[in-house]
Amino acid sequence: MIKTVFHLLSSKIFFFLVTTLIILSLNLTPLILQTIHAPPGRTFVLIHNNAQDFFFYQSLMNEGANGQWLTTDPYTTEPHESSIIFSYFLWLGKLAKLLHLPYAIMYHLIRIILSILFLLTTYYLLLSTRIPYPRLTYFFFLFATPFMHWTEEFGYKVYAPFMNWWTGMDPLRRIAYLPHHMLGALGIIFIVLSLYRFHKDQNKKWILFISLLSPILAFVHPPSLLIILMAIPPTIITYSILNKKLDTKFLLGFIIFFTIALLSIFIMYYETQKGFPWKEAHINWESRLQFPLDKEIIGAFGFLVPFSLLGIFESFRSKKFIYLLVTFWLTTPLALIPFASSLGISNIRLIQGVPYLPLSILATIGIQSLISFIISRFVNKKVSIVTLLHCSIVTLFLFSSYPTLSWSLSSQVKEFWPIFGNIYIDNRLNKAFQYINQKFPPKTIILATFYSGNFLPAYTHTVSFIGHSGYTYEIDQKQEKVIRFFENKMDQTEAKEFITANKITLIYQGPEEKPIYNGLLYPEVLKPIYDKEEATLYILK
């Protein structure tokens, strides 16, 4: 019995299950606490990562559930071309409708499923490629954190992790992140594993697999595909030089994969040139948005950096293909960060290739090299020294990670703790949403203030006049007019012209709007068709 228990506790499967359960539980803890925190009569709407984008994704799911196959912008009334960009969220909406699941539940379900598949595939990669100490590597990957430091936010000194402004580096968030990011991460693991297999056995099926996978990856999350494409050429060149041979069959296979992958990325780039909102979103993100990565990236990688540097040296010394591939998977995107704007991309894209995984692999390679060096000096005490070093490194790692893990958990809980109307929605609004869906056709243009306009297309088949900072055309000009309208400061003629000029059919005055002007709006122009304490709906007379 004791042997059975010991065998179970020391098994690779048990280790995977326990560590994965811990990190996923920590990931879901803020969501659970915020759900419990909802006051009577209100429901926490399961916000994940960012309220604006969370409702954007659900609005796209709503489009899909209502029959669309191509994406249209739910937050602008100007004519624009539909696109395949983000259309996978439309497919999720169709699936949610089929399964009779709310969009928010479907969203979280798919990100958790993709996270589990990603973690399972990652663990398999570590075990099958003979990476040293695969369990330690997996443990590092799950719990590696940025260092904490004093920084300035909004004029105040705060103690926070490096790169706390980018949630993709957060140790608890990144493990079950946005659905398309998780699928992108899963795709990277498949490509790395397939390249390793192809290099090992020269079976064409691996190249065929990743060649078919690359259009999917380019469609869902292009940065993931781009990062791994960047890593392969220097890997092949370095491997060939170090081993003084060129594997022509592998090179030919890579050229086939590279050509298909690059073509897929260009197709997605073409989609971003179709005018607003796709082109503007691309320009705002890729050409203008550059983050201070050069100042914070080393601190963000934290405790594992010195070991990974040793691992890089050992990778070159070993001449192993998989070691070199992991090295360039981490270092090539980092080396290109200073040139990101010249390449026409945001530098943040260059760290969207699961960087903590190659970092962790290189760290354990470095640790193995360090241990090998030390035990060569103490041959008679090999076992005790290895155990002592492992325990010391893991202990220091945990001491380094705990403050950031604690900060991450508490900051996520606090982020959506205040009772805002778009975060904890008044349950009575469901009747207003039902009324809109029953009485008005799809694509009805609705006017509300910004935050209401953000969630309305997720719950009703409407298009908001204003509702998203990245997907509302000329948002600043519109915002001024919307505020004036809901302050009841337009005269009757101006209000009517504003509504007719923008082809607005429905006006929504809900919990966000009524405090601005708590009375009926423009009675000579507007007719209330739904009038409750929580919301009033108007149409033109």
C-alpha cells in the first residue's frame, strides 16, 4: 500500500495533475470571488481581462448566433466591409446557441479547454524531447513570475511587478488567457514538436501537419506563427555550422512550411487593409503602439534569467537541434524588439510566443550544466549535492515568485470589485434586452453612452453608435455629441437632426444614462416605448 501511494505521488501524471489544478484554480479564483460578491439584484457578468474587449468578443458571438459568418463592427454605424478577422468568435456564438449556453460561459469554457490542451501538450513536449528535469521545467513554466519593483503609476509610487501593464506576462492570467492567444500558444507547441520529430525521423507527415496548421494559426493569432517562423532560419543555420552538415531534406521541408505560413500571414495582413475598422485597428496597434520593453523585459523574466543565459551557452555547446530551436525561439524575437516599429509591428507582438516556456527550458538546461560542473568537483557526494542544489534552487524560486503571485491574485480581485453598472449588471435590464430583441430587427442602430453602448450588442442584436475605443469611428467627436445629447442640452431640432443624420432607430436610457439627466429626453421629438425605473427606450415620434 505504501509503495503504491509513493509510486502515485512520484508519478509524472500525478505531478502534472496537481500542479495544473493549482495554477488553473488560482486563475479562476478572482472570477469565483467576484461572482459571489455580486449584490442582490445584480449579476457579475464574468468579465475577463478587459471589459471593453470582453463585450466585443461576446458581441461577435452574438453576430454568429444570429446567422453571420463574417465579422462586422458592432460599435460603429458607418458602412464598412465585413471580414474574416475575429470570425472564430462568430463560430463560438453558433456553438453557444447550439449548446444553449450564455456567451460568457462559452467564452470561459473554451479558454479553459484550450488552456488544458496547451498545458498537456507542453508537458508532453518536455517529456518526449528529453529536456532535462521535465517536471522542474514545467513547474518553472507555470509559476515563473516577473520581479517586483517600485514604479510610478498616475503620479504615485506603487510596488508592482515589471510589465504589470501587460496582462499577458501575469503568471496567473497567462496560463488561461484569451481564447485566440491560447490557440496560438497551442499551435506553437505543435510546430516545435513536429519540427523536432521531422528532424529526428524525416517523416513527411510532420511537415504536412504544420503546413496545414499554419493557415489556421495565421487566421487565429498571427504573432504566434510569426515568432516561430523567426526562430527556425537561425536554428537551421547555426545547427548546420556547428555540426558541419546541411540536412537538405529538412531544409526542403522547412521551405515548404515557411512558404505556406508566410503566405497565410500575408493573407491576414491583406484583411487588415480593408478600411475601417480593420485598417485603423492595425495601424493603431502595429505602427503606433510601442511599449517600454527594453526597460522592463529582463525584470519581467525574473529569477530564471541567469540560469537561462547559462542554458543558451550550453545549447550552443551541445549542438542539439531542439536546444538550438528553443534558444532562438526565445532570443530572436527579443533581438528584434528595437526594430519593431521599422518592421511595422508593435514590439509587444514579439513577446506573444509563450516566452516563459523557452525561458524555463533554457533555465533547466543551465541548471543541469551547473550541477554537472559542481558534482565533477565532488564525485563522492553526487546524490546529496544534486538534491541540495535542487532544493535550494526551487526554494529561492518560490521565494522569488510568491510576492508576484500574491500581487496578481489580489490585484485581479480588486480590479472588478467595485460595483459598476457594466460589470455587475442590474438583473432588471434583461427585460429591456428581451424587449429590444423581440420588437426590433437585427442591426438596429442604438444610441447609448459609452459603457452601455459597449455591452448592448452583446445582449441585443443592435449596433451601437458608440461603444469601443478601438472600433468606434471618430470616437472623440462622437463622444462629445453623445454626452450633450444625454445631458438634454441639445434643442429639439438639433436632437432630431442628430438622430436622423446617424440613422439611429433606438435610444437607450439606462442606469448609466439616467443619472446624467433623470427625466424624459426631448419630449417633442422622442416617444418612450419602454419606460421602467431601470431603463427607458425611445424612438422618434
